[in-house]
Amino acid sequence: MPEEVLFETESVRSRSEVATYLRNVADALEGEGAVTLSAGDQSMSVTPPRRVEFEVKVEREGPADGPGELGLELELEWDEDAPDDGGDLTIE
């Protein structure tokens, strides 16, 4: 299935700034409404259902015999047409 990027931003931030951003996203997820992402002139709102697929991944890019780049990815996915089953989202 082809992927269409609807919103994307990348910037260098302090760990504290990233933590604040993630807290804001977490607060929005706990609410019943939309999660709105904004950067510059871009803005995107999504309303995740109560239950989503949550993926955590750490990956390393670069040569096998030398230093590379580590990445931590947090991803939420859901079907656009899936009914909201009313379950709770639990992240440990």
C-alpha cells in the first residue's frame, strides 16, 4: 500500500523541548478530541480512536563496523474507517 505523507517536520531540539512536545501530545491523546500538530505554515489534526496500534522501535543506521546513527521511533497507527470500540489506550 503506498504511503502518503500528510504532515512532516524535522528539527534539532533539546531533550527537554522534545519531552514537552511529547507531553502535549500525550495530553491530547488522553482527551476525547483531536491531536493537532503544527510547524511553521503546516498544521494537521487527527482524531485517533480509543484503541490504536502502538509501536516502539530503536534502530541503528550506518556501517556495521563503525559508529552510526541511533533512532527512537514512536508510532501510532489505526484504520481510518475502523469503528471506535470504546476501549482504553494503555502505554507502559
